[in-house]
Amino acid sequence: MNAKAGPTSLPEIDVEEFRKVVRSRRSIRRFTDDPIPEQVLEDCLELATLAPNSSNLQPWEFYVVQTPELKAKVAHACLGQNAAKSAAVLIVVVARPDSWRDHARQALKDWPEETMPPIVEKYYRKVAPIHYNQGPLGVLGLAKKAAGLAVGLTRPVPRGPYSHCEMKIWATKSTALAAQNLMLALRAHGFDSCPMEGFDECRVRKLIKLPAKGLVTMVVAAGRRAENGVYNRQYRFDQRQLVHYL
Ligand SMILES: Cc1cc2nc3c(=O)[nH]c(=O)nc-3n(C[C@H](O)[C@H](O)[C@H](O)COP(=O)(O)O)c2cc1C
């Protein structure tokens, strides 16, 4: 059943279908020549952007590299990895630590309901500009950090982002979640992916003409998995080592 999604009506979920998607996703190092249909790619990108993200400021961008010539150049910049060379599409997943101001304004303008809850309006109009603005050379961030240290002695306070560097982490967290949604969506459509951080960032940036403040979080190679596309058995460390119930 596919009930209309809403606060009171949720679709029925089949956890086994979800498990299949998660369990069958692997990092694929060789793809077939099959293209990814345009509507599949579009759907996967839309599902990617439904990832949870900080303050709903959506600090990401996706550069979809499809044309053979540019794809070959980006694959070369991905250190000539097989996953990149054989992919049908290379998606450069970019974090934008600098887009929060424009996106806050856009949220105020494009709010999808008749009236914006006052608390949300206050957040985008007043809180976000304080929270995310680090000021020239990061001086505002330093002032916020000092204030946070003082006030934090007596009550819980947000401990950042307090610098341009922390803004990069801020944007990268949300962007990585979108990348994961993208890869799971590809799997759900019967396609596959390989996230890559093995790339020459300078070259990738230049090839996709990325504005100076954008950060390449990952390049996601995507396509149909080849028979020899999985290099080894999937393994993870023992849960008892890494999961802590408190
Ligand atoms: C941030 C990130 C960067 C990665 N970079 C590469 C890469 O450059 N090349 C590659 O072949 N795999 C890369 N991988 C894939 C990992 O090697 C892979 O996820 C890991 O070995 C676990 O295998 P699995 O994804 O099949 O479960 C990357 C994964 C992540 C999350």
C-alpha cells in the first residue's frame, strides 16, 4: 500500500525491502556499458536531496558528469580508478559551506505553507545569521567561541560552528548524508555506485568549474555493476567493539 505521506498517514514499510537495498549496496569498481536512464538518475538525485540536513539549509550541490569527454577527464582526475573509468555517470557531490545565507533567505521567501511559524522565521532571520556567520577572517567565530566558553560554564550552549573550517565540517556532514541517499536510491533502482575520495581535488574543481568556496565531498561513480565489479567480500568489525549502549 502506498498511502499518502503526511503527518498522520504514513506508508506501510517493508523492512525486508530496505534491508535488501542496504545489504546489496557495495562499492563497485567495475561497471558495464549500460547507461542509467535519465528518469532514474533524476529520481535518485531527488531522493538524495531528501536527506536530513542541518537547519534545512541544504548546503550541497551535485554536478552530474555525463558527456564522454568530460567524464574521461574527471575519471583521469580520480586517479584513473576503474570505478571512475567504467562508470556511466560521475556525480561530483559538493558541500557549500557558503550557501547558508542565500538559502536562509530563500527559505523565508519560498516557505511551502500559508504562514511561516514565527519560530522558524526567527530562526532564518535572526538565529542563522548569528550561528553561521564567522565574520571576516573568522573574528566573529572567535568572539562566539569566547562567549560560548563563558556561558557554557553554567548551561548547555551550541559549541560551534566557530570557524570557517568548522563551517566546512558543518556542510560536509549534511552533504555526506545526501551522498548516501543517492547511493541507496541507485541501488533501489537496480544500479550501483562507488563513493570516491581518491581524486585530485584541484583538477576536479577546475573541470567542473566549481566556485572557490565549494568543497568536493565525494565523487560518486554510478552505473550497472559488472560481474567482476565487487573486489572482495563485505566485512565489518564486531558490533560490540563499535556500538556502545549507555
Ligand atoms: C568517503 C569515502 C571515500 C571512498 N573512497 C574510495 C575511493 O577513492 N576508491 C574506492 O575504490 N573506494 C572508495 N570508497 C569505498 C570504500 O572503500 C568502501 O565503502 C569500503 O571498503 C566498504 O566497502 P562497501 O562499500 O562495499 O561496503 C570510499 C568510501 C567512502 C565512504
